[in-house]
Amino acid sequence: MEVSTTKIILASGSPRRKELLSDLGYQFDIIIPNLDESLLPRENPSEHVLRLSLAKARAIAMEHSDDIIIGADTIVVLGDKILGKPASPDEAVSMLKLLSGKPHIVYTGLTLMILNENIIKSDYDATKVVFNDLEESAIEKYVASGEPLDKAGAYGIQGMGSFLVNHY
């Protein structure tokens, strides 16, 4: 009898994605791909998150072709502005002030890949989120917690940042 050595590999450094897979009971490895995540000319938000989730999965699958690779990417869109992860606490404060009281759309692309079996499944989801009107002191306190610094749009709806959200 042959023992399967297929692993699940998360192609992301996102603490939330790690938490989600762990909460579902999966055992997995994490390998973070080194990619340029810049928006391409004339690329819309759904194309962007799909392209990056696929690129992240593909980058890892090249050396782990028998394994199950999960790639994902998330961005926040307010009007014609795309908000990725803030580069600094000051940028996080600016993003949250921009989002305060406004509806915006969160796009997440997801790719599941097993290269040797020619399995590549990609899709995305778009969710409209409406923020509460935020006091500057609340924004600064939230940013000081460190939570928003590794998240697109500078917030996580599932964590302390839930107070920011009016509805979705």
C-alpha cells in the first residue's frame, strides 16, 4: 500500500487565511511567494485578485506540483481607488478616514491548484461593506493595536475591526 504524501500549502502570509484553514481542521504548510502585486493597466478589481491568486498558487506549485496549493488575494475598492495593505500606520489611518461612513467593495480571489493533476480552480467574490462614521480617536486606537497593518483596506472585519462596519 502506497502512502500519500500530498500536502496542503497555503501560498499566503495572511494570518486570517491561516486561522481559517486551522479552524477548519486542516494541517498545512505556509510558503509565501515573492510577487509584484501591482495593478496592471486597465485591470479591473476582479481580474486583479484572480490574477494574483493564480500567480501566488502557480509560483509555489512549480516546486510542489503534487501538492494542493491555495492562493488568495484581497483588495478593497472605494470608487476608483484600490486599497491594498497599508505601508505604514499613517497610511492605515488615512485609509480608514477615507472609508469612514462610506460603502466600498471587498474583492477576494481564490485559486486551488494541483499542477500534476492539471487541476486549477479560480474564482472571486465581491462583498459590499458599509462603514460606520468613525471618530479619529477610534481610528488611531485601532491602528495602534497593529491589527490593520497587514490587511487590505487597513481593517479586518473578523477581528477588532468589526466595530468599523455598519453592515455588509
